Amino acid sequence: MPTLTPEQRADRTTLLLAAILAGLATLGPFSIDTYMPSFPSIGRTFSATTLQLQQTLSAYLIPFAFMMLFHGALTDSFGRRPVILVGLVIFAFASVGCALSQSLPQMLAFRALQGMSAGTGMVAGRAMIRDIYAGHQAQRVMSMVTMIFGLAPAIAPILGGWLEVWFGWRSIFAFLTLFAALLYAGCYFSLGESLAASARHPFAPRPLMLNYLKLLGSWRFGLLSSAIAFNFAGFFLYISSAPAVVYGLLGLNANQFAWLFIPGISGVVLGAFLSGRFAGKLSPRHTVRYAYFVMFGAALFNLVYNAQLPPALPWTVLPLMVYAAGMSLAMPSITLLVLDLFPQNRGLAASLQAAQQSFFTGLTAGLLSPYVSGTGLGLAGSMAALVACGFACWFIFTRINKAERIA
């Protein structure tokens, strides 16, 4: 067997880390998308209505979004690795509880516990990347994680459908238990601690509150975090409007959702791949600039097309794919800039940014989508408005930095 060079060993270590962190990040989409094909059979088991089944999603999402505010503070105080391991244990326990639930209230309680723990790895993972890597290497690793993570929404419902057909709905939660156990083993044996004990903060109310106020009072943090959230909302608008787009606008059937999801996910993967390729060749600010050119180009084409012609394949989904590529190209660079604002509070910064993104996606799905998804022009106009808001945040951030450098 040939001996590996130090560079080859470093590359293998980086790939392993990216794979583990991407796996941790996919707990969220897997927890949502794998069990959706089983809604009818879960309803029959518990004699539940469609409205009651929707509560299993809300019971997960509300604690998930709420705990996003605190995962990062926990990792800044106790270290990244212990919080990840404890979160995986809790998630696995909750998944077992879901699999063995004998009533809908039991299912709701364990789904809430899943939501409380599923985000630990995603938040801690972003902080770990910046703890370990610097410069273009950090961008490359963040891009690798984003690329792998982008595949989860496509794989999860397919896998869930297979498990439902072959073994029934309880097998889906058994799969989530095994997945969490596999991630635990990978983290326990291969994931080291990236935050030195000397760099940790006391877990006490006063210092925690001061750190929250410090980040929330930062214009730079607010602008960059909002840019990420607005950019993602422009993409997520179409995902949350999928039934209206597939059934109402395109006239497709239930077996043809891939026409919307595959282009969108392909764009996410392509943008993340390009971000990794550009790392070290383009500065983060230049990468983001090109990404906004791509997003604005997609949004403009979308507007012009829908103002002139009715929705049709492939023209309705092509702008989404291009927009997703631009969004995914920008995200790693902006995320790293967010984390660099507060090197001593990277966990908290990742936590608050993720919480804001979850909040914006909730508003997009619950308030914006129902009002604009009835027409292609409504969706196109909303996408353009959201990316314009994201760019405005980015533009103001760059002007503030430039003015302070001159001063």
C-alpha cells in the first residue's frame, strides 16, 4: 500500500470532517421530509385528521427554531463536541419514542424533542469549520458541506417513500435512530474538539445576555445575516409553494414534483461546487458580487418571462435553478464573514444567523407564499424583491466597511 503524503492525509481528514458535518446538518431535512410520505398511514394508525397530522410538523419546527437561539451559546460555553454528542443522544432517544408512539400526543411530544436537538450539529458545525480552517480553505470546506447538505431534500422523501412501502411508517423513525447512532459513532471517534477550554465563556445569565446584546446590536452582523436570510427566502418561496406551482401553474400530477425539486437542488449543489472551486482564486467579496449577478439575472428573466407568457416547462423552473446556484455560491462566503465578525462568539453568531434564517423561511411559507403563489408573475416579483432586499443589505455592509477603512 503506497504511503500517503501529508497533503493527501490532510485532504482525507478534510473530506471526513466535511462528510460528518454535512451529515449532522442533514438531520433537519431528514426529520421533516422522510416521514411526509407516511402521513396517510400515520393518520390511520392514530385516527387523526389532516389538520392533526400537520401538528406533528409544527411540533418539530417551533422547538427547532426556538432552540436555534441557544445551541451556539451552549457550544461557546461547553465546547462544540460535547454539545453535538448530547444533541445526537437526545435526537436518537426522541426518534425511538416516535417509532414506538401509541397515540398522537406521544408522537407530538417526541417530535418536539427531535426539534429541540436536531439543530445542534448544524450550528456547531459551522462554528467548527471556522475554528479549524482559515481563508480559502474554510470557504472550500463550507462549500463541501453545503453541496452535500443540498442533496438531502431530494433523497429524504424518496427514502421515506421506500421505507413506508416496505416496512411501514415506524421504520422511518427507526432509520432516523440508526442515522443518529451512526453520526454519534463518527463524531465520537473522528471529531475532535475545536474550541480550546481557555476560549470558552461562562454559562451564566449575565455574560450570556451581554454576548447576545453585543451581536444583536451589531449593524454588520444584522446586515450580513439578513442578506443570507433574504437570499434563501427567494429560493424557499418556490419550495414552499410547490403544490401551487406543480398542480396549479404547471398542471402536473403528484408524481411530477421532481420537475421543481431536481432543478432547485441541482442549482444548490452547482453553486456550492463553484464556491469551492473559486476559493483561493477569488476573494469572498468578489465571489458574492458574482453570485448576485447570477441571482439578479435569474430574477430578471423570471419577471420578463412571466409578464409575457404563461407558466410552462422548462422556463418556469430554469430561473429557480440558476437563482439557487447564485444563492449557494454566495452563502459560504457570507456565512464565513458573519463568523469572522465575532471570533470569540462563533457559536452564538452561527446560532443567531440560523435562527434568523429559520424565522424568515417561516414567514415566507406562512405569509408570503399563500398570497403570491397563485400566479407565475406573483412568484417572480416576490423572488426579485427578496433578492433585492438581500443585495441592499450586502451593499450597505460593503459601504460601511469602505467608509471606515477610509476614515
